[in-house]
Amino acid sequence: MLKRLPGGEVRNLVSTTPDTAVVFKPAVVQTPAILTVLVFLGRMVAGLVRTLLVHPIAVAVLAVPG
């Protein structure tokens, strides 16, 4: 007996015709847009902090005219 797989049921897994393709659908999780934006902003801030720590002279050269 076949077990149920995540993402949908398996139908006609055993087929006698050679051209029948077995298609497995992945489970799709809906992510709220605000979560995506927050992750993006967090990564951007982390990248800016990392740039400041790795290249302090270059950041200072850019910040002085500002």
C-alpha cells in the first residue's frame, strides 16, 4: 500500500503505459509579505554593519563629504 506523500496524493503511480510521467507537487507555504520585507531589511542592515566593520576607511571616506 502506498503512503501519502506531502504535497498531494500519488495517483496511478504504477502504470502500464510507458509515456505516463509521475509528477510530485511540492508543498507550498504562503509567506506573509511583511515577513519577507523584514528579512530583506534585516539582511541589508547586517550587510551595512559588516561593510562598516570590514572596510572602515572606505566608509569614512564616503561619510566625510556627507
